[in-house]
Amino acid sequence: MTKEDWKKYSEADSECAVRNVLDRLGDKWSMLVIIVLGVEGTLRFNKLHSFIGDISQKMLTVTLKSLEADGLITRTVFPEIPPRVEYALTERGASLLPHMEALAEWAATHMEGIYASREKYVRS
Amino acid sequence: MTKEDWKKYSEADSECAVRNVLDRLGDKWSMLVIIVLGVEGTLRFNKLHSFIGDISQKMLTVTLKSLEADGLITRTVFPEIPPRVEYALTERGASLLPHMEALAEWAATHMEGIYASREKYVRS
DNA sequence: CAGCATCCCCGCGGATACTG
DNA sequence: CAGTATCCGCGGGGATGCTG
């Protein structure tokens, strides 16, 4: 990233790549769903729900719809009774995984120091 | 990331690295501030404000305080009149830059496809 | 110049109940 | 099983005004 590109990252239009990715993945659950699907592979709704645990049914539905709309996951309905719906990463979704892992590793590496900083900050 | 590590990424405790990083950087402005400081180098308050443009003064202050508390940026006050305050990335903050750039590049690469997917999705 | 204080709105997301 | 529909509280964040 060069200085000449800064407009791409700080202007408030739809061309700002960072804002776009943040608006899409910065919500409470999107990245987590992508990671779980990436690690576990194809999962059906309730399985996904139990893996994440503390997400509400509503938000899981909303998140999945949004990711599907963006072409990051696929939703496959099997016309059976009881119904079965399977979710899986698309190639585009899978291409995000390395970045998610990198961020997670960064967080794991620096979490301790960040906590220490914050405590010192609070006390001062 | 192995399957054995999934708990790190989907459990709702403070050990979840992904949730931690998202809670800290997933807000509306943190990543943008880090990127601008990374690209432009040390900046004072109003300069930062004008670079980002559409951030409110309040949110810039709040964001800077949070990043400072986490040890991602430094805040240097020069005891002059009128006052001068300079912000710069710490080493820890700078270590985030490559990941931010990677995400931005991912977004730039896939934005067009994502928009196309979403339009098709809306129409169906 | 670099903020802090206050007011206030709106939309994210949880809880609950219902359906094909 | 895999959702929809509805209600509602909370807090993120904008606008405005004031200060050392």
C-alpha cells in the first residue's frame, strides 16, 4: 500500500475497500461463521448453531443470508421431510480464511500485551 | 488452524482470539485510523481528522483513546500554546498493518464479484 | 488546537412465539 | 428441522455547544 493509495482507505465512498470489508465482516458473527465453516466443512443449520453456541437463531439466519447474498457461502436445500439445509464456503469465502487465521493469530500473540496495556491505562 | 483449535474461535469466552480482535478492531473507525497512521506516519489530531474526513470529533477522540489504551498507538502532548498532540503507531500497532493491507486487497479484488452476487440475490 | 459534556436517535441484535 | 414474525432494550455514534 503506497501513500498514493490512501484515498482508497479513508474516503467515505463505496470505493473504500477497507470500509467495504468492515461493513460486511465487521458485524458480530460473519467472521465466526466463515471460520467455523472453513474449519468444520459443510454444516447444516442446527449443527452450525450448536458449534457457535451463543448466537441466536435469528442472527444466525440473518448472517447466513447476508453471506449467501455476497457469494461467500452456498445454501443447499434438500427437499426432504424433515427439511435439511447445508451451508458451505464458496471459493470466494474460502479465500478469506487465510486472512481470518492471520488476524486470529495476531490476536492470540498480542492479546496478553493488550490486556496489560489496558489495565495500566485504566489505573492511570 | 486445525480442527482441534475450533474452540478458540467459536466459544463465547474471553479466550476467543477472533472475537477479541473483532471487538477491538471491528468498530467503525479503528482500522481506518491504524491504516492512515501507518500510511501517513505521525499525525496530529486535526490532520488525522481531515484525512478521514467524515468521522466526528467525538468518535475520533474515542477511537484514539481506545487504541492508545490497547497500546496500538502513542499519544504525545507538546506543552505549547496552542496545544499540539501527535499520534503515531506503536510497534504493536504497526504489526497489524500487513493484515489490514491484506484484507483491503482481498476486498478490492472481490468487491466487484460481491456486488454482482448481491444484485443477483436481490433480484431473485 | 484539541479536546470534553450533553442530548438524542436509530438500528443491531436478543427473546419469544409461531409455521411448513 | 429450519426457519419467520414481532417486539423491544441498549448502546454506538452523530450533532451541538463549551473549555484550557
